[in-house]
Amino acid sequence: MATAVKDRSAGLVRTHVITGWPDQVHAALERAQADGRLVGVGDVTELPDRQVQVNAQLRDEQPQRARWISRLRWPATWVWAWIGAGVLGVGAVAGVAWAVVTAVSALITAVSAAVDAATGWVGTYWPALAGIALVLLLLGTAGGVKRCTGMHCGGCRR
């Protein structure tokens, strides 16, 4: 069978084994020739029950996009596992940092609200508070008695 090929340089050429009834195999080879994929035909082998088998070299046309994708080497599974673990680790650290910042922010808000409330109360009653502090100071220093701070101290000599 004579073959007419459009362009032998395009596509990957592979050997295919075509098996079937003679008219089916002939139709498949004619279709491949019409598509410009037929590069060559090998020996025809007759099989039992009148079927035939042909080795045909056909060009496998690949889309333009698939040519560069087939050259990519994707990383192994363990690489993806390490990447996933890293992403989860970074997410966990970011979550903890966010929680700490939120807690400190809430604490600052609570303290500033308490200081505002205390400042208003202290500002109102400061003369009475100053008087109470003065009385406690005078009572604490009055008497001139040394107080014992513990066993065998210099104050009581016990």
C-alpha cells in the first residue's frame, strides 16, 4: 500500500497493532492516510477465522499546549506533603499571632476604660483620699516602735 504523508516532522510516530476483519483494517488505514497520520505499514498477518493483523506506524498529533506540559516534571508526593505542612504551619503561626494581637488589643481597651473610670472617680474624691492616706501614714510612723520582721531579726532580739 502506497502512503502519502503530509509532514513527517510533526508529531510523535508510534507503532500500532491493528487487528480486525480485512475491510475494517483497510478502512482504518485509509482514514489514517486521509488524516495525514499514516507513516508506514508493516507486514500483514492472517489470523484464524479470516481476521488480519497489521503493524502500522502512525503519527500521534498532540495539541500545541500539551507539548510543553509533557516536558514538565511534577514534584513527587512528599514534596507536596512538605509544601502543605509548611502552609499549615505558617497558617497556625499567623493564627496564634492574630490571637495574641487581639488579646493585647482587648486588654489595652479594658485598661484604658478602667483608667478613664478611675480617673473620674479619683478626680472627684481626691481630697478625701488624700486625707485617708495622710492618716494612715501618721498611724504607721507613730509610736517609734520597731517592728519584728521575722525570727532572729534585729528588732525584737528573740
